[in-house]
Amino acid sequence: MKRLMLAAAVLAVALSVPAAFAGGNGLPTTIGKGEGSLYLVAWEGYTQPQWVKPFTKATGCVVHSKYAGSSDEMVTLMRQGGGGQYDMVSASGDASLRLIYGKDVQPVNPALIPGYKNFIPALKSPPHNTIKGVHYGISLQWGPNTLLYNTQKVKPAPTSWSAIYSSAYKGKVTVPDNPIQIADAALFLSKSQPSLGIKDPYELNQKQFDAAVSLLKKQKPLIKKYWALASDEIDLFKNGDAVIGASWPYQTNTLRAAKAPVADLIPKEGATGWADTWMLSAHAKHPNCAYQWLKWVSTPKVQAQQAIYFGETPANTKACAIMDKLSKGSCAQYHANAPAAYFNSIKFWKTPVADCGNGKKDCKDYTAWQQAWTQLKG
């Protein structure tokens, strides 16, 4: 993780907030009156009416959401129109560092966010959004990438990621349309082929990278569709076009609510995962509404609402009790009260770079991952 604490040049990201809004260190010291609008790039399910409508009523900030299907799309959207089209983005770890190093986002002041003091320690200053003590966003929610399957069509119940590489389900497999999927293959190989010496699925030398890509090439004939939006995968399972695949708890929750026969699990090899951050555009036109949003979504109630809706784990530890009031047992179900060891067991998304963190610089960077994924899909 030390390799992520990169150049001091990152700290030179210019702030585009009004002078009256900024303090002596360039960060805001107070939150002013909202500008009336807030434009967000978000994961599907992150801006639901049950917490957006009360926010608008309380602040006067009308939320306009654009759902992105991948981290690559989020980065592209945040750079369009000179970066002033959107105020904020709910970036995952494989996008957040690109946005920081690209000077697309600006530092924020967590002291203005009351709920921040109750965040789990690991998400107060995580390396995917905090550089040299400078915060480039506020952590939101986190969770694992799970193995989803149709309980009527996949028997016995799978216990390993090997199921999505099995010809038994040819034409019925679906996985995310995302270069970071290479890490999932690498994680599986780290257990199934230990001789490759994979220690970190995001730090792959040429041999390890080639092995992961080769596995995905063998998987391609089994794929029904590479899904972009969560709703794409939901439709595939509802229609019976897919019976097994890589997923998020959100899809499981939505499918179960629709009475679909599905279940999910973290296989024996473990799982990759995400830790998402609300980040403020370097060219945000509505910074006060943005800070109001950061305050709102960090409160225990909204954290609990979103955690249950999406099927993920809140950053705010005070959300646990509210989760159980809203849905009995949900705090434990989503590991909101789990020890730090559970958080540390998940291989969270991060941007692959050439520096392997072991004194060598022969790892494949994200550009190589993107190129390989594009070639893979054909």
C-alpha cells in the first residue's frame, strides 16, 4: 500500500471554490448556503429517492444523477467538459487514484462532516483517497464482490470461483465488463496455482498477468454477457439467460425481492471488493451543496438506509443499530460489526501501477490492463 503514497505533485491540485468558501489552508472552514443544484456521477443504487428527497427538502439542493457502469466511465465523465459538468463522483478504489493524480478532484475537509468521527479507522484515511494526510474525499460504503448463482440450476452449491470457469455452465456465465476483473482471475490463480507467486492481485508481473489473462480468454466462450450496469445482470438472471456469475450483494437483494431463486457467497479463495468514496470535482460549480451531501450521506440513518438497499457495509459505525431497526439482523448480515480482520481479508480495488511495492517496477500498469481487457472482449 505504501506505493500508493506517491508524488507530492498530487498535493498541488488546485481548488475551484469561491474565495469566501476557502480557509487559509485552501480548505473550506464552513459550509455556505446551497447553490440549489448538485450533479453527481454515481453507481446505480447510490442516489435513491428515500434519502435523496429528504436531502433536497432539507437543503434545497436538487440532485441530478448520472449512473456509470464502470470506473473507467466514471473517470471519463468527470473529465468531460473540462471537468465542470459534474460536482461529485462515488469513485471506487480503481478510479479514485486516477482522479487524484489527474487533478480531477480536490481535497476536502473531513472536519466539516460530523459523521466522519464515527467511521471505522480503516476508512478515515485509506490510501485510495488520502495522500500524505490530505483527504480527497469521504469514504462511503464497502463490500465484497460475490459469486451469485441460481439455486435451482446450479447444484451442488458452488464453493469456489472455479465454477465461473467451468464448461458446465457454458453460455450461462456473466461477469462485470471491467478491466479490474483481471484481479478476480489473479486472486483465483493465487490459490489454485500458488507456483505463480501471486501475492497481490493488483500487482502482477508479466508472467502472472499473462496467466490471469489466459484464464479469462478460456472463460470467454462460457460468457453469456459481460454486464456493465447492475440492472443488466439482474435482467440476465431474471430471464434465465445466466445462472452463475460475479456480482455484488445489490443484485442478490434485488433478485430476492423479485422472488428469484438466487444465493451468493464469498468463495473459499476469498474475494476482491470495493471501498467507495464521494469525491469533489476540482471544478465543482456547487461546492456548498456537495458538502451538504457529504454530511447527509455520512449520517448513521442514511448510511444504514443505503447499506441495506445496496447490500453493503457502512463506513459509519453508528449505522449498525439503525440497520437492525430497519431490517432485523442486517448489521451482522453485512458485517457492519465485524472485526477489522474481516475488512482486511478482502482484496480491495486499487489502481494497478508499474511499481510492485517490492523494489521492482515490472508490474503491469492500468493501461496494460485496459488494453488486455479490450483485446479479450474483441
